[in-house]
Amino acid sequence: MKRYILEVLTKSPTISASGEGFGAVLDTDIVYDDMGLPFIPAKRIKGCLRDSAQQINEMLDQAGIIFPLDHEKTFGVTGSEKSAPVYFSNLTILDYKKIKKWLEYFMDENNYEGIVSREKILKTFTEIRKQTAIGHENIALKHSLRTTRAIKKGVKFSGNIYIEEDSTKNNDVCLNTLILACYNFRYMGTNRTRGFGEISCCLKKNDGTCLQISKELEERCMN
């Protein structure tokens, strides 16, 4: 398998919701581990990139540009017995394993109980936002207050993407699809029309260089 690095940077507070609340305190919460470190699940990022790739396909079709892209071949077909050749890992903060190891050490030591806790770690990477609906009389509607935890602006996540190698052109098709999907992937999570969820995304080689759009596609778009 060929390995690539996927990086996502939050450019505004981002609500990568877990689908669960936190009792009467939070209506919407993000996904985080037992230490309080936020992460983006593999299924979530795969779904976002799949939607992004589908948008690219539709744009190229409307422009009449033919280029070897295939979101179904790359991400798989729902209900199909054949698995997709592309595999995703969870996206975690940079140096996740090292940071988690140290946090586990400090949390196991009773001397640091008041300094290091899951709640304080969460506050480092996240913020609480409250929203309410305003009625026609410019008064907040009853029972409309919603409390949400969001990942702070400026948090970088990283993970791996693996592509099965074969002797056909499938690898090039999958890689081209992923590169363009990453370029087009600019928003994630809920409340994207209200200033949340702006991100930047980059697919990198193992040496850390970003993969660029094919020159062939650039030429076809210019003509």
C-alpha cells in the first residue's frame, strides 16, 4: 500500500459533532478521546472528501472537461461487496501519541490532579458557543438557547491515507480524485453558514510536500 499524509487546519471554530450532547450542559459536543484530545473520525473525513470529490466530478462534467476521476472507485459504492482501495485513519492533533503518553503520565500522578484534567485539556483545544433564536419582536424565543462545543481556530489535525497498489491505472485515478477532493474541501461540520467550519486541507507525500493538481488538468481547464 502507498501511504499519504492528510492534514486539516481549522480556520474558524469547527463543530465536528459527535451526534451526542452532554446532558443539560451541552446540546452538541465534538469527538474526543478519554484524555480530552479532539480528533476527526476516519468515517467522517472519508464522507467529507467523498462529497467534495462528487462536487468536483459534477463541475468537470458541466464544463465538459474529461479527466480521469472517479469518486465511486476511490471511496466505494454503498452496498457493494467490494471494498474501496483507499483506507483512512482518524485525524489527530500533531504529535498525538507523544502528547497522550505524557498526559497519561501526569494524570496518573496525584501531584498533578489540580493542574491536568480532561476538562482542562478540552478547554485548551475547544471553546463553548451559545446561540439563541430571535423572534419578530427582537426578543429571544423561549427554549431556543443552544450550547455547543467547537474546536478552536488554528488547530491542525493529521492522519494517514493508504491506497492499494495494483498494475492498472486505478492508482492514478484514486490519487487524482483525492488531490482534487482535498483542494475543494473547505468546510466541515455543522453551522457552516454561520461562520463555523472553515478549514484548509492538504494531501502530502511522506516527505511532507503537498501534492499538486495535475498539469494536464490545468491545461484542459485553461483551454
